[in-house]
Amino acid sequence: MLARPVFHLIPVLFAVAALVLAQAAPARAADRDRIEAFLATTGFDVALDSIALSAENAPRMLGREAGDFGAQWTRLAERVFDTQVMHNMAVSILAETLDQDDLMNAVEFYASPLGERLVEAENASHQVTDRAAKLDRGEALFAQLVAEGSPKVELYQRMNDAISSDDASVRAVEEIQVRFLMAASAAGVLERRLDEAALRAALAAGRDELRTDLRRNALAGAAYTYDAFDADELERYAEALEDPAMRRVYELLNAVQHEIMANRFEVLATEMADLAPQQEL
């Protein structure tokens, strides 16, 4: 699916997830076999796997680095962010919530020659582990497009707006942080217990900056991912993403992806209570 930055902004969609999932009552829910095929065809399975890369942010939100915990951190992160566990969670939710007609609409596009090339590019982008280098490259590419007056600039903006609003993305990131930090507080990972209302107020104070950062990073990510596509191809993609059926699919997928991420971060916070920072020799 369309590549977006995933939880890599620190002190970085669940706020909408509960509402979307609660309201999702498709007339014809898709069966698990169709969901599995949908995940593979659209590339959402790879997007789910990439959630594991966001685990590196957890220690930073606590004022530490993953290296502070040594090899035990790697083992914990791999266990909590097990790709099969996340995959099964997504399939179970989507089997109950994804309308079969919307599923087929998305599959029809992503199974087309253009769709297959887009998924290949998106999968490759999701699997990049050096996120800083990817962001730098994307920002340079986007700046060049702006300087050239390229139509790709507007197309990337349309694509980004079609899959999620800036406000929804901000609320999702904030909610993931709240759930993680409150779970860490309850587990005794933090020295002092957090007050949820005060935490939310502190996050709200940085909301405008976060919204700007998310937008900038999303456009840089698009420039990196779709550099090989011409404007006509991106126009076709933007039109496909703006289709109401595709918008419904992305709204649901965003909710599922961010609910899984929030869930895994809560589990991670609880289990971090058993980790001891490594002592320097």
C-alpha cells in the first residue's frame, strides 16, 4: 500500500481506529482466504511487517537508546513484534470488517500492470532499514521537484490526502504514544507515574509541529518511493486512491495498522519492566 512514514517521529492511526472498527459492518465481509490474497496483492502484508522497524523508537520515548539494553532488547523486540502475530491480527480484524466489494475494487487496481509496479516499489520502500538516509534522499528529490515546478508535487499531495487526513495521522501518533507511555508507567518502567490528562496536554502542545513534520515526511516518502514513475502514471494512481471505495479501504487499513502498532507497543512497555540497562565496564 501507499508508503507512509510509520511512527518514526520522536517525542512521535489509533484515535480513529476504535471508531472505524466499531462502525465497520460490511454487507458482505470477505473470507480469510480472500483477505490473505488481498494482503499479498496490495502489499499490505509487507507494510505490516515494517511495523517491527518502529520498535527502535520505544527506548527513545523513555530517554534511552535500544543499545542501552544490549542483546536482550533485540530479543524482546523480535518476540513482541513477531510478523506472524501481527499478520494474524490483521487478518482476523479485516475478515470481520472489510467489505468484499471494496476488497475486489482494490485488488483489481493493484493486480493491474501499473498496480503491480506500484506495489513492488512500495514494498521495497517499506523494507528500507536506514530510515534517516531514506528521508534525506526523499527530501532532496521532493525539493528538486518543487524547484522544477513538476506536476508530481501536486500529485504526491493528492495521493497523501486521499489515504489519510493530516489530523487523523496526528491523532493516531498521539494515541500510540499515550498508550505506550501509560502502559510503561503502569508497569513501573518509569520512575514516576504519569498523569494521562497531563500527558495528553503536553502532546497537544506540539500538535502543530507534529502535523507539519508528518506532512513533510509523507511527501518525502512519496518522492523516494515513486521516483521511477512518470506524472501520467501518478495521475492514474491518484485517481484510483480518490475513488470512494479505495478511500474506505485505506481508512480501514490505517485503523488496523495503527491499532496493531498501539497494541504491540503496549505489550512492549509491559515487558520492558523486566529489562535491565547494560552496565558499562
